[in-house]
Amino acid sequence: MMKTASVEVLEEAPVLSADPYGDIFYAGSAEAYNTAIQGALKVVTGFLQHTKKPFSGIKPDQLAQLFSTIDFDTPLPDYKSLLKEVEQLYVNHATAFHLPQYIAHLNCPVVIPALAAEVLVSAINSSQDTYDQSAGGTLMECKIIDWTGREIGYGTDCDGVFTAGGSQSNLMGLLLARDHYAMKHRGHNIKLLGLPEDAGRYRIFVSEKAHFSNQKNASLLGLGEQALVSIPADERFRMDATLLEAAIKKELEQGNIPIAVVATAGTTDFGNLDPLLAIGRLAAQYGLWYHIDAAYGCGLLLTEKYRYLLNGAELSDSITVDYHKSFFQPISSSAFIVKHKASLDIIRHHADYLNPEEQDYDELPAQINKTVTQSTRRFDALKLWFTLRLMGKEKLGEYTEVIIDTAEQAACLIETDPELELLSHSDLGVLVFRHKPSYVHSRDYDTFNQAIKKSLFFSGEVLLASTRVNGHFYLKFTILNPLTTITDIQNILTAIKVHGKDAHRQ
Ligand SMILES: *Cc1c(COP(=O)(O)O)cnc(C)c1O
């Protein structure tokens, strides 16, 4: 198990203040605040300096044992004991996203300006719902939304809001699609009246490789998962636009009601972008709301070399961007953006105490007018503000380009290795493959690759992801770290083979 040197480091950690209000953040406790933060910072730098593997390998039951003696009725005497406890229970076993050997899910390493901003975000604790709880915070969020919208190609009428994540942003996309359809075609206000009678026939088209949040969101919206029409993907696992048109026609023939299409700009499993232009043209032709899920692919906005992959994004009505995936931001940092401001009016709810109807929102803006599932809301935009103002778009874009280039080299390595099978190249950085050495029978590939993944996980050496394609189990790399080199990838592939041999022997 991992050792840390931080216990000694914390020798001078602060003790609790004698002031009975010394734990409240106020003018009288500035010093206490400072020392507490210094203590926490030492734990963080200890984590950076002493973590050599992406995971300690601890099993849940071992970890649970450490929790058995924790008693909330008996508080700890000082920060030193607290930080030591938190190290043992959490920090020593936390997944280290910043190491190249973490190559599993869409978790990016984070940039330091954003972490500096985080100090302000939590301490000053603005709430982004109304101007009177945030002031400059609201304007900064709006400016970042506006900037992102213009990068997408939306023009000056765009608008939007920071959300907790891509799933929530996608929910807003489908909600607007649903409510605008009912209003425009039936004069029916779902917000007030609930679903119209024909809502069971509403249809939303998504690729078979789209994110599962679409299913959850369709359920939440009362349309049911049955509302989703899954469009088969091509050989690179992108939505096939020809089959999309066929599916729209088929639904129309059956008397169903196509309301929206969701394109994925960067699939979670393959990192490829659906044909955004072709889908956009079909959406316009059939009068469908066009939502783009760019939770992952939004990072392309920053690059010059690969920006073209997002061509067609400007045709959409709404878009999801996850800065906490592809802009190197700490969780949470995501946005939902619409091309036309007015399309958000349909979800607005006036609370007399917060955002009354009579208020002039040009004079006194209120982001709460644009949210559906959040009132009190963190000032996450400040992290991106620090990042963009200090590092600039180009530098972030270079990171993304390096990642894409490394992923392509990795794809070539895997593809040319006779013991490995790659399913697809990636526009971004996800590679799905399996190990199939000659000593393993093809009928055992699934269990063999499962064993490799598990063995690597509990060794803590390498954290991989996995997925199923046509019922079969594959390993998955998600490359989202500009520090990851092709040598790192080679070493990870070697570790896969070593663990494979070991697993086979057992
Ligand atoms: C990650 C992801 C989401 C969900 O985003 P969260 O921020 O995890 O809620 C949605 N769509 C795609 C394509 C994703 O990769």
C-alpha cells in the first residue's frame, strides 16, 4: 500500500482556534483560514509527489475496514488528525488522473489556473442564480458562454448556462426539443399542461453509440426510452446519415412524430464525431430540433489543426460542452448553449422572491431564468476564466492536438501488433481493442481480456476502461493527457501482455 511522507509534513499543521467563531469564514478568522488551507495544500502536494501509480489497488472491503472506527459523535482534536485520517481513507487511494497510466475514462488532468480559481469559487461562494448573489460572476459566466457560442459558430444571439455536467446539458437539449415541438405545432405548453396526448409518439433520433444519458433523459421527460430511435453506426461507429433519413421516413410512415435528432461530437466509446453537416441538413429538412452532444469533442474548438471536425456544429439549435472533459477543468464545469436566446424562454419560471416577472432582465440579469434543475449554483465559470485569460485558447488547443496525435500513434501501434486487435481509429483519443495472443483460444477472448483489466486494476499499475461491441468484451484507452507519450503507451501495452500471461497461467 502507498506510503506518504505527509504526516511529518503536517507536523506544524494548525490547531483549532480558541475563538468560538474561529471556524466561520469571516474577517476575524482570516489567519485560521490561511493555515487551514496551507495544511490542505500540503496534502495535495504530497499526493502529487508521492503518487506513483494511478491507484493503490485497495479492495472495497479492505477500505471499509478502515471506516469501521469512524465515529461522527467524537470530532477530531485538530487539523493534523483530520488530514491524516482523510489521507488514509481517501487521498492515499484516490484515482490519480494526472498520471499517464490512468487511461480509463474521460477524466482529464486539470490545469493549475483553474485550481487557483477554485480557491476563490468555494471561499467567496457566489451563487450564480441571480445578479444579487453573484454580480460580476453572472457577467463572467455570460461572457464565457457567449465566447463558447461564437467559437461554435452560433453568432451573437446565442445564450446558455453552466451546468453540472453533460448529462444535465443533454437533458436541457431534449427538454427544449420536446417543449418547442408541442408549442409550435400544437400550441400546447408542456411546462403548464404536462404532456399532450400524442407525446407517446414523439421520436428522437440518436446514434447507437450515443451517450446513455439520452435514454435517462427521455425517461425523465416522460417520453420513455421508447422515444429514442437508435440509428446504426458506420465502420467508425459514427451515425450513418443515410440510415438516419431512412429512419425518419419510416417513423413518419408509421404515424410517429419526429421531434429531434441528437448528434454526438465525440462518442464516449470511440471518440469519433457523427457527420454534423449531413445531420444538420436533415434536421432542417424535416423540421427537427438539432442538439449536438459535444461533451467530449468540444476540445476541438480550441485547435486550429482539427477544428474542421466540428464543421456543421453551427447548424445545431443547442449544444452540450463539457469543459471538465476537454478543457482540462476540474469537475464540475459544463455548459448548455442555444443558438437563439429566445428558445430558452420556454423553460423560464418566475419565483416572486428570486426572479420576479416584473424585473427587467437586461438591466439585472439572472441565470436562473435559464436553468431547469439547479437554483443555487457554483461559480464554475471562474475556473475557465482563469484558464483562458492566463493560458489562452492556443495553449489549450496545443494540448488537444498533442493528445490527438499521440492517440493516432497509439492506434498505429495497436493496429500493427499481431497480438492486438483495434476496432477503429479515433478523431479524438479513444481506442477500443483486445489482446488476442496465439496461446488463447478465440472463444476465450472475452474472459481473458476481462481478467487482464481486473488484474491491472488491483495491481494499481494501469487503469483501463472496457466496453462491449457486438456482445464482445474489449479494452478501452481514453487518452486525455498531453503528458502521455507513445513510450507510456508502449509500456502500458507491455503491462497488458504481462498481466495477460499471468492471468492465463492461473
Ligand atoms: C461524458 C459524456 C456525457 C455525460 O457528461 P457528464 O458530464 O458525465 O454528465 C454525455 N455525452 C458524452 C458523449 C459523454 O462523453
